[in-house]
Amino acid sequence: MRMNKYNLIFLGPPGAGKGTVAKDVVERLGVPHISTGDMLRDAVSTGTDLGNKVKSVMESGQLVSDELLFDLVKDRLSKRDCEKGFILDGYPRNVNQAKALDQIMDELNLELTSVIFLDVSEEEVVKRISNRRVCPKCSRVYNLISLQPKKDTLCDDDDTPLIQREDDKPETVRKRYQIYSEKTAPLVEYYRNRNQIITIDASGTVDKVDEIVFNTLEELR
Ligand SMILES: [Zn+2]
């Protein structure tokens, strides 16, 4: 069977490198990367009825409901640039949304190719994120292991001492990882039961993970 479409979902904990890998896949396959955040922002900026609804919900500080997300995702996946496929990132987040997505794809006559699950341990995620440092002046991001500043702990651009964000502290990272695991485990199970999940060992470097993902996608053809 030769697939000419890649309708993909990317799953993975914060720090798995999901965004970076998705970007590289987008470049190679020429399919859009659809993250929930971008989708919401785009909808708001278009000023359509749907976009205005999202805007008022976001401005009131409430969470965007599953119903609204349903309409948004359906609208987004029916756009022309999704003809060759897409990468969904950040949606679905739970089993209810996965079921909603099934319905959307049914209605649009689309078929899910695979769910790419970037699997990485809590220890590895803590190691990666807790080594992040940020310049408080220009917001440039460093990593003490993989993306070191030239001068010890000073920003290359403006010599400002780098700081560690609250979000990047080990305790916070562990908490986020646990919340993520609890929410995502049933989702992984849902797709595993349908033989749609492909687990990728994401503990290596970005290049290594890219290579595994590309080889996997190649095999799907
Ligand atoms: Zn700086």
C-alpha cells in the first residue's frame, strides 16, 4: 500500500522535543504543523464568527470548550493546505477529544495515518529542562548541556546573567510530567488498542530522533 497522505498526531511530554521534530517533519513532507495554540491565535486573527467566539472565551480567561475545539479543528483540517496531510500537536489531549477527532475525520472523510508517540523518561525530561537558562533581557534561551553560552552564565548578546525560569525548575518539571502522564496514558492506550500508535524512543539527540521518525514515516509509505 502506498500512502500519499500523512495524517499524523504527535504526542509526547513537555521536553520530548515534539515541536522541533514536528518542524523538521513539516519541512521534509510539506504538510502543516497544527498546534492548538497557533490554531486558536489564527482563528482569533481571522475575525470569523468562530474566531470571535474563541476570542471572547479567551479574553474572559476561560478554557476553550471541547465543542468549540471541535469546530475549530474541523475548520482547520478542511483547509486546502491539509490535502497532503497534517501534524496535529496538542490535540487531542484526552480520550473525549480523541473520540471527537474520530468524528471530525469521519465527517471530512479523512483517515488517521498514525500517532507518533515521542517517549522519554521523567529523568531525561528533568535533565533537559532544568538545564535551560534564559536571558532576562533579550529572552534568548540556552541549555547548559546542549546549547551553552560562550561565557559561563552570561548571555552571548548582551552579557546579562542568565536565569532559570520557575517553570524550568526540577520540582515544576516533575509535576508537569506527572500531570501529562496521567492525562496522556489513557490516550496512548486508546490508540494502542487500535494499533495506531508508533512509539519512538525520544531520549536521544534531536538529530537522532528526527532520523528515527523519518525512517518510520518512510516505512509507512
Ligand atoms: Zn540576552
